[in-house]
Amino acid sequence: SIEQNSMKIAIELERTIKAQNRYHARFSYYRDSVYTHVIYYYLDESHLKMIQEAAGQNRKFGFAHYTRPNQVLSKAWGYLTLNEWISKVNSIKRAI
């Protein structure tokens, strides 16, 4: 993880598909955690759909293919650069 000022960013690397209940447990943990941002890097496009479904609509979750680490997919905003995604999540946190 990375911590700077009020940001706490968790970074996950998804190398293999796991059971859906494991994803739900992990995303539940992150939803209720101190992390302000969570980035899931994945190795295979086939992983993306499963991890997105488990993440739900929470905007603190972003997804990126490991070969394109600066291109983050958000279910709410589509593809953004890493910095754009971090800024958008930060703006939500400030509004709350």
C-alpha cells in the first residue's frame, strides 16, 4: 500500500481467478477499511469481469491491466489516467 497525507492506496495484483465468495469478502473488507483508493491490477482480461462484479459500484475501486498501469478503469467514469482517477476519488471524499 501507499500512504501520503490523507490518501491510503491499496494495490492488489490479481494473478489467478478466485472463488466469488473470496472476492466478495475482500471487497467488503476494502469498502469498510481506512483505504481511500483500491487499485486492482490484473494479468488477464478474463479476470476483469469477475473482479468488477465483486467490487460493485463503489468508486474507490479502480482496475488496470498490468501492461497499462497508468490506465485505470472505473465503473463510474470509464478509463482515466491514474492521476485523474485519484483526483476524482479524492473529490468524492472531500464532498462527504
